Amino acid sequence: MKRLWGLAALVLLIAACTGTQEPPLELLLAVGEGEQVVFYPAGTEPAAALGSWDLGATVLDLARPAGETRLWVLAPEALRAYPLAGADVDQAPPPAPPTVDLALGTVCGAGTLQEGENHLLVDCGASGVWTVALADPALEPVDRSGDPEGTRYLLGEGDRVVRLRPATDGFSLVYPNPPGDPLELVVGGLVTVEALAADWDRQQRLGIAVDRLSDVVLYTWEAGSRDAPVYRGPALALTGLRWIRPLPSGWLVAADSGYALRRSGQDDLLRNGDFRDAVITPDDYAYLVGPGRLLVLDLLDPNLAEHNRLAGGQAGSVVYLPASP
């Protein structure tokens, strides 16, 4: 990974001098498509899939934590990890049996995976929430007593569980640092809260998107601050909030009605499209996936031109992985 981030720094230096990107780093994309994981080369140019794994169970979400040599796959009945040995810039890793197979003990109808420092968080909503240590994988249930329906969970400092609890006219952020005496910060005056989504950026700043039915508003919060999350207007003309991802300087927000890019010092960009997931790579490209589409954005391009590529009709999740040298 040191080589990967070193190359990313060189790409950013060149971009700063020329105003454009050099070609993307040599990465592969793993896309969850129905009961398959399909592997594509990274980049803006159209390219066919390099190969696929048929897993025999619906892929709900994917995770590939930094430095991990396994691809984690959340299925309705289990969390599994598959080895990635053999991946190359023009070659998908060959299919192999999972090295980790953790039965959930319930049916996860719609779930997500979130990456921490040394853990994963498995969020299956009402069916359960767990943390999993990467070094010694086992499902550890998260205590959800007192958490209302619609609570969102993230991993914060030390992989402790952070909560975003919705309320009738706002939300509260519960940050367990120090343990046993958590911060609880309240934001009100929102009239209605339909849904919440959140993610950390590279500076450990939390971006929070709030669906107010008629639009989406953004807040940010510095990890550990005793001040409440700060409103970052104006509101975004989006409905049906899905997710939020960090940009190098801003946020990417997706909803049923399309997606928006909020960038520091620039006008918001709102665009149409049905996108179920996205990943930002170290060289600052964004890859968005949805039914039949793999959309690539060069985040250093001032115009943020859309580069359209094809994906399977059930594309719903995406992660990146380094290609072997």
C-alpha cells in the first residue's frame, strides 16, 4: 500500500501543475452484481470485465479494507471473506473457497459493510448490527438498546461504534470517546428527518446527510469535538437519500433522484442517475455503480465530465483493489 499511496501523491503533484490527471493507477474494481462478483479494470476508458465469481448467494455489499488480501462479501445469511491472490492489472483473481464464513443467524434483507481501522461493521438494520475483528473474525453484536429505528452506525476512533439517532425534528450524534462517558450532541430544527447517511473523510471529519423528504441537507463534524455538527448549506435538491462519500474537498451524495457533488468554493453539481454505491480511489477517481452502469469521474477535472462504462444489470456495490506489480 505504501507504493500505491506514493504513486497517488505523484499523480496529485502532476495534476496540480497541469490541471489534469495522469492515467489512473493500476487498480481493479470488484462489483457486486446479483449473485456474482465481477472484476473490471479501473480507468475512464470502456473495458470488458476481466472475470467473475459465481457465489450462489446475493451480494448485498463488499469491503476490501486497506492492506487486506481478502474480499469481504455480505450475503443474506452470512459474511464471508475470499482470497484475492492472483489478481493482476489484466487478470481477475481466480475463484476460491472462502477463508472466513460467519453465519449471521438471521436473514439480512438489506445490509452494508463499513471499514474501520482493524474491524468491519455489519449493519443489517432491524436484523442486527455486528463488529468483526479482521485479525480474528467473529461476529460481535452491537448493543442497540435505546437506539430508535433508523439509527445509523459507524466505526470511529479505536473502532468504537458511533451512532446517529434520528428524532422527529433532528438527530443526535453519540460518540463513545472516552468509553463509558460518550459525547451526545443534538441537532434540531429540521422539521422532519426521513433518513440519515454518513461517512468519514481522510481528515477524520464526518459528513452527515439528512433527508428532509423535500431535499437533503449536509452537516460536518470534527471527530472528538464537543460542538454539535455544523450545517453546510445550501440544501441539495435531492429526494430519497441513499449514501454519502467523501471527496478530496467536499462530498458526493446519492439519492433516488440522482446525485450531487458539493465541492469547497464551487457551485454544487446535480445530475441524474440511479447509483447504488460508489468508491473513491487513492488517485481521486470516483467509480459509481448502478444497474447497467459504471460511471467514472475524474475528481481533479474542473468540469467533472462523466465517463460512462457498462456494468451488469444488477450492479449494486463496488470496491477497489490494487493490481499486483
